[in-house]
Amino acid sequence: MSAIRTARALARPASSILRAPVARTSTPFATRAFSQSMVKRGGGHESHYDAPQGWLFGVKPGEEYKKEGWENVTFYVFIPLMVLCMGVYAFKPDTSIQTWALEEARRRLEAEGILADPDVKKD
């Protein structure tokens, strides 16, 4: 047994021989091999493939389409709110620092007389 330990010690790199031994934890996860763990992903093994039915939106000709509960909410609430938000965003005032600085510089130059007032018409 000591011959095996000596062989293992000689097979290690020199840096690992000089290091202090690390205390091993006695938790079951530290000693359990990966191959013994069961992989639990995805659930069952059934196919998730939905075969084509050949009908547009899955409704056969001559059958009445039955609306689902989310469709009325989408058509009458969500879409108009999105159009309203896009309109509000398109016409919001410009509050950027660049616009403010440009207007402030124009006002100061007009006050000093360097820049002509654009509202005054020349005849």
C-alpha cells in the first residue's frame, strides 16, 4: 500500500507536493461522481411535433371558428393602447440637453447682438 502512495506522490507535479493538503468536506455532493447523478430535464419523452392538419388555422371548411378568450382582449384593448402609445411617443416634446443648449446659445447670441433675431423681418 505504501508503494502505491509513493508512486502517486511521484506522479504528481512538484507544485502539488509543496502545497498544503486541502481539507476535504464530507458532504455527499463533494464525493458523488457525476455519472451517478440522474439528469432531470424536460419531462417526458413524447414528441412535441404537431403534425400539419392541412386546414388554414386548423379550421375545417364549413365549421364555425370559435374565438379564444384572449382574442377580444388583444383586438379591443392591447392594439389600440399600442397605437395610442406610439402616437404619444411620436409627438412628445424634445427635452434633450442638446436642444436646450442650442436654444440657450441662440438666446444669448441674440441678447448680445451677435445673431440677428429671426422674428424681425427686413424690408
